[in-house]
Amino acid sequence: MVDPPVATTVVVPTYNERDNLAPLAERVFNVLDPDRNELLIVDDNSPDDTGGVAEQLSQTYPIRCLVRLRERGLATAVIAGLRAAQGNHVVVMDADLSHPPESIPDLLAALRNPSVQMAVGSRFVAGGQVDLGWPLHRRLNSLVARLMAWPLTPVKDMMSGFFCVRREDLRLDRLRPVGYKIALELIVRHGWKNVVEVPISFADRAAGTTKLNAAEQLRYLRHLTRLYAHLLFGNRADRS
């Protein structure tokens, strides 16, 4: 008997997220049929054995785990996941349960319109909200980062790490990411104009610690510089 084709791959980049994997998998497969969909963990060789936990969970759920031994970083981990995805649609989300898996069907529904190029789980459209416990400095950091990227795209939550795309629409060789804002990279490099924002309730992470630090903020500034150069000078900037 031939296995049915994979409808959706949920790509989750991880580093030291072992405590979040079981509840994440349970919630994902509460809303997605485990016979037609998969969860792809892309782990940066976490010292807390996140990869080992993912392998254990693969006995219960349709989970694959890709452990990267050399390369590091969220954006490149997502790209590795996009390359390895088997589903016709690919959802990208964080492992820390800040993105609600229950909103995955809404993202997939938005892409039923063939003119829609990406569906983004958005905190900043009508119906979206941010956990009241999210620290003030994180809110200010998010606001400043969005204001700096605003000329690149009209998407209100271009910083979101929760989105859905069609695998056939991806041109991964165009990407030149720095840091962690992969959704912004995809939107700008692909020239996507029809991006639908689906309201979500964003929660603070369930377990573990945030990966956002001063080094990541500097990488974001470098990333913005690249994207503005691409917008102004096109392929010439990408080759420099």
C-alpha cells in the first residue's frame, strides 16, 4: 500500500527546547491529521538532547528530526527545514509554544486562495493580541524592529516567525538571511505582495529561555542593511 502524500509539513527550528516538544507535538496533531501531515524538527545539536526527545516522540507522532552538526542559527535552520519538507504546504513556527498550533488550520485556509502568497500569524491585526505578561522591553524591541522594517513591506507583523507558504512557490536560492527574521527575508526576496495576516494570540514562551540577545539584534541590523540594498539595487547588491 502506497502512503498518502504529505499535505503539510510543520517546520520547527530548535535549540534547547526539549521540555516544549511533547506539548507542541500533541497540540499540532490535535489540529492536523497525523496520517497526512508531519512535524519536522530542525535542531542545532542542542546540548539538552532536544534531538533525542524528538526521536522518542517519533514513536508516537509523525515526526522527523534533522540535527545540524555544523551550521547554527534560526534562519538557516528554517531554510534547511524548507528544503527537507515533504508537504505541499509548509508551516513554520517556534518551539516555545508562543505560537498557537490551533491557528495552523486558519493559515492553511488562507492559502486556499491561489492569489495569496503567504499567510502570517499576526499579533498586530484586528483580533490578534500579545500575552499581557510579555515583558515591556520585549514589546519595545518588537516595535522598534517593526518600524525599521516598515518601508520594506506593508505587512504589520513582518517579524512573525509563524507563517505558511506553498512549497512550490519557494525559491530558496534567492535567500541571504542574517539572524532570525526569516519571514521578512522570504517576503522581500520573493517580492511577495499578497500576504494575508491571520490574527493570533501570542503567548510568552512555555519553558526555556529566549534566544534574543545583543548579538541577534546586531545581526538584525545587518539583515536590514542587506534587504534595503536588495530593494534599491537588486541582484547587484546580492552579488557584492
